[in-house]
Amino acid sequence: MSPNPIRRNLHGAIVATLAAVVVPVAAAERDNASTQPAPIVVAQANPTALLPDRPVFVPQAFRPLERGVRDAAAQSNEALRRYVWRTRMIYNYYYNDFAAGE
């Protein structure tokens, strides 16, 4: 077998092209990073000072994963039926679990 000179030339051209593109981009990113000021981070803040005196109630009525099915149920039973059918292989929801009384 004889070596294929075209293949070697092609690999060399690819490496040269990548080097010509990557080096200026990396240098430009390094220059941009040095000219911008560092972000200010407040690590000494007392987290309890930010909270109010009374406890904050955050309603967690349902899992965030159920947002789509709950939105469909809020629209109508038909929208819920279509959503459950469309996502049956993903979430395996049951219509009767989310449907309002008909």
C-alpha cells in the first residue's frame, strides 16, 4: 500500500485553518476579560438580616413538573384531555387525577 498524500494534505489544511481561527479568538477573549472590572460579590452579608420577622409562606401546592398539566386543567377539561393524550408516553398522567368534576 502506498500512503495517500491527499489525506495528509487535507489533515494539514484542517489543522492550519483551526489554528488560524482559534488563536485570535482566544486572544480576543483574554483581552476582553482583562479590560472588564471584576464583579462585586458580597459574601459578608448576614442572611438572617434579609429575612422578615415573620416566616415567609411559599405555597408549594404541586410539583413544578406538573405545571403543564395544571395549566391545561385550568383552561378546560378538553384541554386537559388533549394534554394528557399528547404527553402520555412522557409523564404517564391520568385524566381523572387532574380533571375537575364534570
